[in-house]
Amino acid sequence: MTEKVVLVTDYTWPTTAVEAAVLRGANARLLLAERGDEEELLSLVPQADAILTCFKKVSDAVIRAGEKLQVVGRYGIGVDNIAVDEATRLGIPVTNVPAYCLDEVAEHTLALMLASARNITHYNAAVRQGNWALNATRPLFRVSGKVLGIVGFGKIGQTLAAKAASLGLKVIAHTAHPENYAEQALNVEFVNLDTLFTQADFVSLHVPLNPTTRQLVNDERLRQMKPTAFLINTARGGLVDHPALLRALQEGWIAGAALDVFETEPLEAAHPLFAQPNLIATPHLAFYSEESLAELQSKAAANVAAILMGKRPASVVNPQVLELARWQHLV
């Protein structure tokens, strides 16, 4: 049997040993890109039977250059860095891992929320400089009894809602299909976006990035928020209009923001957002724990291995391609 090649565009963990072990079962080896830019990927992808990608862009051109390409797999949930439409046009399945870091992202969101509400980063810095004054920053208020607005109510949004309830937060949420959920059982009230941005003390984003959600949080939405409210984003950087957020933080439209994701990553250190004292930033790590990382690596690799072995993967974002004649052998 001819050995297959899986091109890994990028990864953020120490080794790819987990993926390599899974893919050995499909008689496949890893080909690791050094930079992951389009030029390099175009030079490597003709060798590849499959692609595994984390954050690097798998463009239309890269997919078209994959003469042997059978599957593109994403390390993670969102697939906005993959040219899914082009893959679909060429009959190539795109896989993802839709449920592997639910607790991690929900917990990180709550950590950012609490750090914002209690102004932890300010007091940490002040104490290190010998300033123990309690009134050195804005007034602090209790979190219990406040309103958490969750934009998007998939698995992560639901996990966050359950955890937030234990802190005494009232949870409101916006989703395209509220009829799919039982409000009373979830202890959540579903509202429209105008109501959510107007009423919430904390607005947390949990929707995928697509043409309809790009810059969902813009000048208009930020001006709807309370001046005491906080914006939290652990989903995708492109959901937020960064220049609008900068104005909101500088001019006091909102109390602050906590971002784990940015439109461009890494965002340059000199970016004016980082000069705002009412911003907390973390480096796109909400998904991370030792447990979730191992799960992510193994599940992403297993999806790719399944296609290479003639089996149906656990999660396909363009399932219509599996109806094509070339995939009728999958079991």
C-alpha cells in the first residue's frame, strides 16, 4: 500500500506525536510546513493526500494545487481560514472538531469576565508597585445578579450559561433558532440582539465568523451597551470592529473589554488597543488545556485518517460532498 502524506500547515503545541500515531493507522506520515504561508503551502500540497490546519489560511489556490487532495481537516471548530466553498466545488470534504474544548472556553470566558469586573489586572500591577489603595480605579460591583448576554448558543454558549448560573448571573442569549431550546430548562431567556446589547452587563461572543457575523460588534452595537458593561470575545477576532472598539474604550462608551482573539494574530505590540488600561488580552488560548489539546490532536487526525481509510469521519462541515460518487465507498 502506498504511504499517504498529510500536510500540517501549523500547530501551537510542542509536538505532533499524537497525530502521527493516529495517522500511522492509515499508513500516512506527516509533512510539516515551516512557515505555513501560501507560497510554501503551494509548493508542498502537490505531495499531500490530506491537509491538517490550525490557524494558517488554506486558500482556494492551495486547494486547487492539491492534485491528490482527499480531505482538509481543521484543528478546531471554526473553518473560516479554509476555502470551504472551493473544497466543496472540487468534492473535497472539510472536517472539524466541533466539541473538544467546551469547558475550557467557558471557563476562560468566565475568568475574563471576573477579571474585568474585579479589575484584577489593575490591582495586580498596583500592588507590585506598592500601591494598596482601594480607590485607585473605577468602582467595583458584585457579579451576582448581573446580566450575562451570550451571542450564539451552540455547545460552548450552553456550557457557559450553565456555569454562569452558578455565579448568580441572569443569562440572556441570542440565537438564530431559539425554538430549538427550552428556555425554562436552561434557565435562559432568548432575546434579540438589540435587547441583548442594551441590557447585558457582560456581552460574550460565541458565534462562528462568516459574512453575516463579520464585525457584528461595531459602532452601533458598542453604543448600545451600558457604560458599565464589558465585552468579552473568545470566539473569532473578526467579529469585532477593532477601530470601533478602540473608540469605545478611549471614550468610555463601555467599561472595558477582554479579548482572547484578534482580527490579525499576532497583533503587533504597538497596536493602540494594547495601550488601553480597560482592555485585558490573552493570546488565543481559551481552547487550551492539556486535556483539550490531546483531544483536539487525536480527533482532528482521526477525521483525516477516516477519509484516507475509506470511512466516514465524525464531523464534516460540507457533508453534501459525501453524496458524490467518489465517496460512495465510505463506510
